[in-house]
Amino acid sequence: MATTQSAKLLKTKPLNRQAFSDVVKEWKQQGKLPILCLDDFESLLKYPGKFDNGFYDNLRSLIDSNALTLVVAFCAI
């Protein structure tokens, strides 16, 4: 169950990078490891305005700090 703080952050509209990171880090402090599953991952590359290098850097930072696990699926071309 999400804490009041993480529930509040998840309701941020639009959910921004900082709010997402803060929630994931809060869950890490609680001993929880979220798993983010992304299907059709290559589709993100079609939207560089929404999924810029900062988006990928943020995911990488969370993964490197053992706060997030990422499962990726993509279509072979």
C-alpha cells in the first residue's frame, strides 16, 4: 500500500520525472523494489519530445541505485 506521501506524488499531473523518482526512492526506503515493465519499448523513440535523454538518464539512475527494476520488451525488426 502506498504511503500518503507517495500517493500524493503519484497524483501529480502530469506525473513528472522528479515526482516519479521521489516515489521510487521512498519505496526503496520502505524495502520495496518496483518493477517497471515496458512493452513495445522502441515506440518510445518515436516521441523524443516526451521521452528525451533526461527520461532515460532518470531510469538509468534509479536502476543503478537499485531502486527500480526495468523489464523491456521490443519487436525484432
